[in-house]
Amino acid sequence: MIRINLLGRARPKAQRQAVPLEATLQIVFFAASLLLSGGVLYYHWHSMTQEAIEVQNHIRRQQGEKARLEQLKAQVDQFEKQRAVLQQRISIIEQLQRNRTGGQELLDALANTVTRTDTLWLTSLDRKGDALTMVGMGGSLNAVANFITELKHSGYFDQVEIKQSAQDDKDPAVQTFNFTLTATFALPKSNPAAPAQVTPATTAAPAPPAKPAAIGKG
């Protein structure tokens, strides 16, 4: 709808209402607070995001380290199994070596000891490492006692012990005693008496005849 001014006077302008200064300051402070709060929230969100990324990276590194350690542990376990097998083989070889070492010396020492003991003979000999179990028969208890003495004096046997000794009643006409002995066998070390035996042979006993010969020549 068109309005016509019949009075011919200018239409007065509408006056703006002045905004109070306090209201303006409140609006400014509110806007500044919103901006500051938004900045703080953004900074906090950014910091948390970075921290979450670092935590995830740390977790991935730890998982990689865990996988590496598990692989090393598997290798160590495998090496331990191989070492146990090798150690078992070495122990078996050493045991066989110990059982083989001194076999001839053992037989010779026993043969000599039995030979020096009257009315005594062995029926079985069992050897496990250095441990010996001897079973035999003797014509008397003195023969068994002499055999033990000869074993101790031979230098090849230690820890000689009698485990069983009883008279054999199968044949009353013949008096025999069954016995079981245990001992340990070891090759004797250097005999300290050997130098004493060698010393007379290496002394200057032949030297005195040489001195008179020198004197005679003079």
C-alpha cells in the first residue's frame, strides 16, 4: 500500500536507542570468554590427542619388543634343550671312559691280590663307574680278612667294606665262607716310596772305586 504525504513536511527519522556501555562491555567480555574457553578446550583436546598418539606408538613399540623377546626366549629354550642333550651325551661318554679306564689295571690288581691270598677265589665282579662289588668264597674267615688287607695295601682299592659273610652249609664236609665286598677302584698316584727305592741305585756307590783309580794313576 502506497502512502502519500499531504502535509509536504519531511518525515521525521526514527531515533536509535543508545546501547549502554555496561551492556557493550558485557558482550565483549562474553565473546572474549567464549574465545578463551574455545582456545583452552582446543589446546586440551590437541594435547590429549597427541598424548593418545604417543601412548599408541609406545604400545606398538612395546608389542614389537615383546615379540622380539619372545623370539629370543624361544631361541634360548632351543639352545638349552640342545645343551642338555649335549651334556647328557658328554656324561655318557665320560662314564664310559671312566668304566674303560684302568680295566687292565683292575684285572691285574685283583689277580695279584687273589693270588697272594690262600684258599680264596672270586665268583663275580660288578663294576659301576669306580664302585666295585665282589662276591667270592674263602676257605676260612682269616682268608677273607687277609683278602681285605691285601686289597687295602695294593694301592688300587679304597673304602673296602664287607657287606656279607656267612658259612656255606651246602657241603658240610668242606668248610667255606661266602662273602660280598664293596670297594672303589682308582689308579694309584705316584708312589712316594718310589724315590726311596730308586735313591740307593742312583747314589754315588760306584763312585768310591773311581776315586782310588784316580789316585793310583797319580
